[in-house]
Amino acid sequence: MAFITVACTLIVLASIWIVKQRYQAARRLPLPPGPPGRWLLGNTMPKSNAPFQFARWTEQYGPVFSLKQGHRIFVIIGRYQAAVDIMEKEGGNLADRPRSIAVQETLSDGMRIVLEGSGEKLRRLRRYAYCFYRVRSVRLNVSRVLHAGLQPKVAETYEPIQTRNAKNLILDILNDPKNHQGHAMRGDPEVVALNKSLERFGQAMKPGAYLVDAYPILRFIPGYLNQLKAWHQEELALFNGQLDAVRRQMGEETATPSFGRFILEHQKQYQLEDKEMGYIAGGMFAAGSDTTACAITIMMMAATIHTDTQARVQEELDDVVGRTRLPTFDDQEMLPQVTAFMLESLRWRPVALGGFAHRANKDIIWNNYLIPAGATVIGNHWAIANDPEVFPEPQKFNPQRWIDDAGRVRNDLRFFTFGFGRRVCPGQHVANRSMFINTALILWAFRLSENPAAKIDTLAFSDTVAVHPAPFEICLEKRIEENLIRELCAPGE
């Protein structure tokens, strides 16, 4: 009798719970529409090139659609205005990151800033200095605390090092034009190792790559996460090895100002644990060097394919700069076509096709649809970049869409290259300056064209967070006499 009583009580309670859930669900707004999923398991995530599949679903289901995987709800945004309404206007409610057992907790041991959830730890980790890159020595240097050091006015102080790096790239291309992509990415052993780490990170970040994020109980299966754990140890050894080298230099009093030296000297001030420091340094390097190199490579691809728009930029360079000196940051206001070309290349082929996931920390209502608290929200850069209402003929490479009637760069149009809301990349002003000076110098020095026998596939990219174009050939013609280029780009000039 006791057993029957308990059983009946449980049945009644379960029935009440089910009725309550259905009643509450009936009163709630629906999720955005989306592709049908399998019972209990939900939707099958794309195994490769997710941003492209998400863009196709945007065409089918609308500017905002939803997916389910286990208990997780994904909301994908694929149109410009929806991104503004949700990702920007609700930025405070989307500053968090979804829990990532696979990548953040296992591969990164909770130390990747870009995946850290909102809270005190994130504020502490983001309190660091701005880094600029000495492309030759591949050292990450620091001079200001992050938020102060990345402001537009302060970013101007980094112009000399950015100009030096752009000149180095010109010289590298002169010396070995066939390896133009390698020069942008750099071939130093340290960078090769970091790029390998980034490739693994990108693979693990694919939506649905590890079911443990949808079904956390899987983390207890012996051996299931061993590969990620092994990769973490390799990353940790790489990052700590870099810091150990700085420690030795500090002991020998030969250490130059660097990111490693900064965090070692300020470890107590910023409450850094030993294991965090290497990851902060590695993450800062990866975030800037990899994406900027990809963006420069994409800009060169765009110029190679679209020689008519390239010629328009070069006509402006000839009028403003001439052919006896290099373009400089002081010329930027007079070079709107250079800026427009740069902006259009970032839209035409976004460096981060899919963007990073956000987590809603409260219910968000959009067009009578519910984005529930706890949902993973992704702004799909590829689909947003191809929104025909904001970017007419989106597949057309058209820098003039960024120019107003007065011939100036428009201030009423933007693309979300650097992310959304409160999680926007704090280095955007520095990155834009780096892109400008590299675009100006490369198109000033060279005329780029396609080899008719080696057509470029402009959609062939690595399936990673920051996309890398597949190897492609460029025919490079010097616009300026080579000796003059070398003289103007020589170290110390």
C-alpha cells in the first residue's frame, strides 16, 4: 500500500508539472521558426561550413530562426536590422557567453578571454594592455591598459609600429611575390605553432562539434575528451614557454617592453594566477595577428579579382600621394577610396564568417517571438553581410556603397566585423588602422591581377573561426620603380 501511495503521488505530481509546463508554454510567445528537428535529439548541426548553411536557413525561415539540440536553444540572426535590434540594442542582456565544456573548460581550462562569461573574472582579464605587433620578431607588446589603450585617440600613437610592419610586408612581397599569403601570415616557427593552436580551436568551436555541450553528462565518459585535454597541454606548454623566455630576459636585464614582461611585472596588481598569464598572452596574439593577416589576404584577393575598383583606388593614391613618397596615416582623410575598399573587403568576405556565440541572460522579445533566457544567440556575419536590403547586390564587390554623395566615407553604414554589443572586439580601432595602412601601401606599390590559367575560388576558405583563404595565385606588377620602393620601405625610413 505504501508503494502504491508513493507511486500515485508521484504520478499526480508529474501530471501537475506537465499541465503547468504546457499552460506556461501556451502563454509564452513562440520561439522564432526554424528547421524541424528529431524528437528528443533536436536539430542536427551542420558538420562543416555552418555559416553558409545558416545563411540558407535565413533565406528559408526568416531573419531570425531557432534550432534545438538537447536542452539547448540556438537563435541565429542573419539580417542587419535584426542584428541591430537584438545584438546591439539588447547588448547588455547578451554580454554573457554560453557554457562551453569542450572548448573553454577542457581545451582552454577556463582561461580564454573571448569565451569567458560575463562577471568579475572577465572584467579582471580584460583589464590588460593593448598590444601591437612587431611582425618581424613576432613579439606581443603592451603599452596601455586594454580599454584605455584601445581608444581611437590612443590608437593613433601606434602608427609608427604599424607603418613599419606594413613596409616590411611590402619588402617581403618584393623579395618573394609568390608567397604573398605566407608573408601576411608570417612563417616564423612561433607563429606556425600558434596557428596550429588556432586551427584546433576553430575546429572545436564549430556548432555541435562536441555533443558534451548539449549533453553535459558525456564529460564523464572515459576518454571522450582526451584529445582536447592533450591539445590543452600543448597550448599551455607553448604559451608558458614564451613567458619563460621573457622571465630569463628579465633576469638578465635584457628584456625589452613586451606583453609578457608587463603581465609578469603586474601579476599581483591584476590578481593573475600563474596559469592564466600564458593564455592571456597567447589569446591576445591570436586575436590580433591571425585575423588581421586574414583580412589583408582577403583585401589582396579582392583587388586581384576586381581590377576596375583597384584602379580607382590607385588613381586616388596617385592624385593625393603621388609616386615619390609612401602613403601615410596623415593622408587618410584625403583617401576615402582606400578606406571604402578596405571596408568593402571586410564585408565581402568577413574574416569571422559565423561570429562568436552570446548567451541571453533574460528573456528577449523580438517581433512577437521569444528568445528565452539561457538561449545561445549567434549573429551570422556571412548572412548579415549579404542582406540585400542594406547591401544591394551583396555579392557584388562595390566599395562605392561606403561613399556618400559628397565623396566622403559614410558614417551611417557599418558592418559588424568586430562583433556585437558589449562583447565587441576592443581592438577594432587599432585593427582598422592596420588595415588602412596595409591597403594603402600595397595598392600604391603594386598592381594586382589574376592569372587566367589559375582562377581564384573566392569562396574557398578554411572551416575555422577566423577564415583563411585557400592558396591562390596573384600576378604582381610594380607600379613604382623597385629601387624607390626599397628605399622608401627600408628600415629606419
